[in-house]
Amino acid sequence: MSTPVHTRTADPTLERVLGRLLDDGQLAWLAPHLDEMGRVAVTELEDAARTADVNPPRLRQWDPSGDRVDEVVHHPAYRVMEEIAYDRFGLAAMSHRPGVLGCPTTAPHVAKYALSYLFVQAEFGLACPVSMTDSAARVLRLFGASEFSEAIDRLTSTDREHAWTGAMFMTERAGGTDLAQTETVATDCGDHWELEGRKWFASNVAADVVLTLAVVPGQGEGTRGLGMFYVPRTTPDGRRNSYTIDRLKDKMGSRSMASGEVTLHRAWAQPVGELSRGFLQMAEMVNVSRLSNAMRSAALMRRATREAVEHARGRVVSGRALFDQPLMRVTLLSLALQAEAALTLVLDTAAVLDAADAGDARARSLIRVMTPLAKYTICKEARRVTGEAMEVRGGNGYIEDWVDPKLVRDAHLPSIWEGSSNVIALDVLRCLRRDASHRVLADHETTRLDAVTDVDAQPAAAWLRARWARLRARGEELLTRPEARQQALVGSYARDLATTMMATSLLVQADHDLARQAGSRTLLVAYSWLLTLDGVPVDELAVAQEELAAVVDGGHVAAGAVEALLAEAGWAGA
């Protein structure tokens, strides 16, 4: 059971942020598709997702004649979801080819992630193959457009009969996230290569196109010795490629989608791009996939928050709706603030990715650090938000008839996929060392704050500029520490960078809304978030709690609410 609330119209954040990041033409094109996805998400997609979740895929290794086939058999409900994602909405195609959903150009990443965000509120598992198909097409387009034109065409097709799906097989039993321990070996056979090895956690295991890493003998040690390879499920002469699916993983969440263990037996492969840059090329795929993980976590937070709000409004305890009871308002406000901050940061990061793809060198540098920061913080927070929302529903929240257990299970995965939290924090540290990303990010965010014009938003802008100056100096000091201390401290530093990015994005959004006379509701949200960064607990934000209906629904707050919020907190600004 779940609350049948249209996922777009029930969202107080999405349309406001899109109004800031997209132009009028893009908004006019996207709006009806958002409406349709919002409707589909709570009807046919929701039904198919729940059915597929309790009917996970199974592995059929042999046919009746005893021949090895390694076929993954999905429930028909999974095929319904594929048709919605790949064909009807073109989620894996719209960043690569014009015309998807009638868009005259390739769609902005912002639009793709907005549609995907609505989709994931009903189905998390399939979003992984969709993201990897999208990312595989991106990598092939960047590093092998002419050699892999057919694969790119089929990965970006919206016709199920013609389309392919993609995957990346990187994790190995010995290495995990330490790709330097990759044991799969590539052998040059003249007109192709052959791969020998074992991949331990391969999601979308029956994909038509696999991108993977393998050791190229004589190329170097560690990640320098890795090349990227294209491994099709079917070889050019029509044979099933020489790798086996040994078993499927029995996962805690994301149960609709097949992950498995794979052994490559001299599998046919082709190198992608420069063999000596295989690891760096794969990083392009991983980084985009990390942003998708952050988006999916934001979607889980939104769904969980909406479920909690609707339950609290309908549940009467001691003669009063839970929604109107003070302690519950504290809980719901905390969930709503996290969900709004997460989505705003995800879409702002997607806008930077759009700028980077358009050739903006500064944006290229920014996206390299913004993506791991978003993943690090949003994916971790999704576990808390979904867990709290389950608790709001009480005993029913623990029962599989309701959506909460599925949200909690799924929320634990994004922090692990494409690098666990510690791995991501260490990646942020590499960005600081190599690109001075703390300076680039602080300068970028300060420039955004300098553009804030509303008089009521300017005290927050001044406070945040000072905070960014301190974070920049903290980054400089961090890099003077011994190696071990840098590693120990970078996790908390990454979180502070990310939460301050969220505060900046919320304030920029509030300034945008005020300029368009859309009310001060977003400013109240921005100041509430900022106050928590300044050490004020959520339970002390009495005015924000009183305005909870406006916060969760997107309505107007009472006149003077922002001033009252700051007065009760005794906030002195910068």
C-alpha cells in the first residue's frame, strides 16, 4: 500500500528549481512530460515496481538441450517498467539524441534528472540500468564515437526491439573499490582482444554492452596498467560472448534488478579510447553515475517524506492529527528540509554538468568535485530520512504491505555503489590536492552569493560568504597536515562543504523566488537550513514548525515569519 499522490504536484521544490535553471522554451517542453511522469509514477509504475520487487529475477543457466545460455528471466512487471523508462520517456536517450519526447535538441541533464527523480520515487532498482546505459553511451561517444557508432545508436534507442542496455563490470573479489588490484587480464589477438578474469558484483548483469577494466600486460603498475574494454553480450559474428553468469546476488534492496557474478573466459573485447587512459576514461562513467546515485537518494527522501506527511495528516492520536502535534512537527520539518536541500543541490549540480558538456572549463573542474560531494552527503542522509519516515508510520511502517521497508532497503545502496562513503571522501581529497577544488568551489559559490539581490536574503548571503572563506582556509590548512591526518579529517570536511553548498543553493533559489514575487516560503526554508549549520537544533525552530504546512506543500508562509524565525534563534548574522 502507498499514498497515491501525484509526485510532481505534491513536490514543493521541483518546479521552483526548474524555473530557475531552465529557460522558458525548455520549461514549456518539459512541463507536460513532468505531469505525465508524475501520474505514471503513482499508477502503473508503482504497481509494476511493487510486483517486480517481490518477484526478483532468476538465472536460467542451461537450455533443455544442455547448452549454456545464462539467461536472466525477469517478471513481466520489470518489462513494463523498462518500457516506461527507456521507450516512453527515453531516460537513457535524451542526453544523447535530439527528438526524445519532442525535444528539438538533446535534453539538458537538468531535465533528465527531474524526470528520473519522479520515476525513482516509485522504482529505484531499474534506475541503475538506465543510468549505466546512459553513462555507457556517454563514454563511447566521448572516447570512441566512430568505432562504436552502432552501439551508441542502440544504447540511445527508444525502441525496445532495437535498443540495448549497458553496464560496467569493475568490482572484483580481491579488489573491491581498489581497482589497482584488478586481476582480469587482456590479451591482444590482432583484430580484437580477449579478457580472462572474474567480476564479483556486476549490476544489470545481462546487459547487451559491458564496459570493463582489465590489465594490459607491460603497460604499467596499478591503475596505469588498466585499459577500458567494450564487451558485447553477442560477438560480431553472432555468437554468445565467452563469459558466464555464475550466480545472481541476493541483495538487501534494488531487488527488481539483476546483479551477479561473472567469469570472463577469453571473452571477445575491443579497447575503448587510449588503452593507457582506461582508468581515467572509466572515471567519466563513474562520476556521472555518482550524480545519478545522489539524485536517486533525493528521490527516496522525497517519497519517504511525503509518505510520512500524508500518514501524519491522516492519523489521529489523543484527539489530534499527528501532523499537528509539536514533536511530530519537529520530525517532519527535519525530513522536509533534508529532502529539499538534497534535490536543490542535485539539480544545481546537473546544471553545472550541462555547462561542462557545453565546453565550460571552469564547470569541468567544478563538476569533478561537486559530484562526489553530493553523493557523499545525500546518499548517507537518505538512510536516516527513510528510517525516520518508517518510524513515523509506526508498526505499519515495518510491514511489507507498505512502501517504507522498500525505501529503507533501497536507501542503503547508493552510499555503496560507485564507491562507499570513505572512498568518496578520499576522492574529494584527491580533488583538493590535484585541482585545489576547495578554492574553485569557494570562489564559485561566493560568486553566486554576490548575485543575491533581495534585501531579506542578503544577511544570509553575507553569512555564507564568510563561511565559504573559512571553509577555503580550512581546506588550505587540511592540506598542510600529514597524510594520515588528511585522510582522517576529509570526511567531516566533505560533509561541511556539501551542506554549505546546499545552503547556498537554497538561498539562491529563495532570491530567485522573491524576485518573481513567489513569496518568502523558500527563504524560510533557506534560513532554517542555515540556522542548523550555525548550531541551532531543528527543535528550536518553532516558527518553521508552525509553518510546516507551507514547507511541505509549497504554500505561502505568514507575513513576518522569516523575521520571527531569526528573532527566536537570536541570530546575529555575519
